[in-house]
Amino acid sequence: MRLSPHMAVMQNAAQKAARRLLRDFTEVEQLQVSIKGPGDFVSQADMRAESIIREELARARPGYAFLMEESGSSGGENWTWRWIVDPLDGTSNFLHGIPHWAISIGLQRRHTDGSVELVSGLVYNPVSNEMFWAEKGIGAFLNERRLRVSARRNMNEAVFATGIPFAKVPSHQRMPFARVLGALMPQVAGIRRFGAAALDLAWVAAGRYEGYWEFGIKPWDCAAGLVIVREAGGHATDPDGKEIHDLPDDVNVVAGNANLHSPLRSLVHEALNRE
């Protein structure tokens, strides 16, 4: 499959970083790990991967800005193009030897009227060699196979994904999560928490989940996945139903197939707005 110049750059950067991450993953017990906060670990592998991706993207597109998990924002305020990068989504899984983690790279474009749009996304799980990717108007793919969200219509047949709050999650987000969980559990076939938001969104696009919701995630956790879900025929919005392009520091996400996004979003919206 012939890739666009942007996507070729993104895939090359992800694959180069993945080779080093896979070597580190096989020696996970020997990794040097520092603690950023409760339940939020950063490893030497994470930082090395970010450095590799930054170097590859900057070499190919020297004028583009960056928003990266470890090194933050760079490249000036008046950017036209910006990479949004999580070099290792699912760090806790990685450090525990759980093979469910990914590299996530998104691309934003700022138009002359000041509006911002997410135009490309890539989520790569090196362990399974699954490359989920999409570009606006072109479609979503898993490696070279076209992706479509699931066609399920009934909640009692549906499986949803989420991120269960842990130690660092603010208390004001825990109760809305509990409300959604309590309302959803009796209606559905299952709810999963696998610990990598980027892969949760990619799996919605692949039809493995019917939907996904989470509160307060970061732009680098979801930028790529939002594009992939939309291009696979699904919906990815905030709880009010607005598409997310100009990403805030903390993002509330509801994603789903064309049939079940709306009922999931309604539950999330009610949970967040209940006194």
C-alpha cells in the first residue's frame, strides 16, 4: 500500500522506536525505573523511545511543533503542524511484562482561520506487530487491511472498554466513573480495562469493542486514536457530543460505533452533570 509522505514518516519513526522498546521489554526486570507519582511510572525505555521518535520526525519535517508526554510542548506557539506523541502508552503494563502497550503518534493541523484539526493517527503495538493507522478522508487500516467499527446494535451484545481510576486520578472524576459503570454493567456483555487508552481506541476502530469512555486523559493518549475511530466509521467526541480536535490538557472521551455511541455518551454525560 502506498503511504502518504506524512504517514510514511510516522510509521518509520514508530518502527525504529519499537525495535529498541522490544529489546527493553525482553529485559524488563533490569530496567531502571523512576517514580513520577503513584501508579505513574516512567522508564528509561520510555525516554529513549521518545528521543528516537522526536529525532526521526524532526529530521523529516523540521518545521513542525511537538507535544510529547515526557518533554512537553516545543516548536513555538504559532505552529501550523504539530506532532502529538506518546512513545509508550501502557507503561505500567510494559514494566510488569504485560504485552499490551503501544506507540501513539497523532498529527494536528492549524488552518488560517485558527481552527485546529486532527488529520492523521498511528497506534502501533510492537509485540503483536499491529499497526493501526488512519488519515482524514482516506480511511483507517490495520497494517494493510481496511478497518470498520462493529455493526452491533444491542447493548446486551456489546463489549466496552474504559480506564478504571487509580491512585493519581482526582477524586472528582471517580464518582462519575462509578455512576457510568453502575448504569452500564447490567446492560452489556462486558466491560474491559486493559490499561492502554490508545489501544482501546484502536480496538474500537477494529470492531473489537463497541465503545470506550474515559475521563481526564492526556492529548497524547488519545490524539491518534480519535482519528482512527472516526475514519473507521465510528464517533469520537466529548460527553457533550462535540468532536475533539483542539485538545485540552485533560480530555473526556466517548468513542463508539455508529449505533451505540449515543447511548454510551448519554450515560457519561448524565454521570458528569449529576449533582
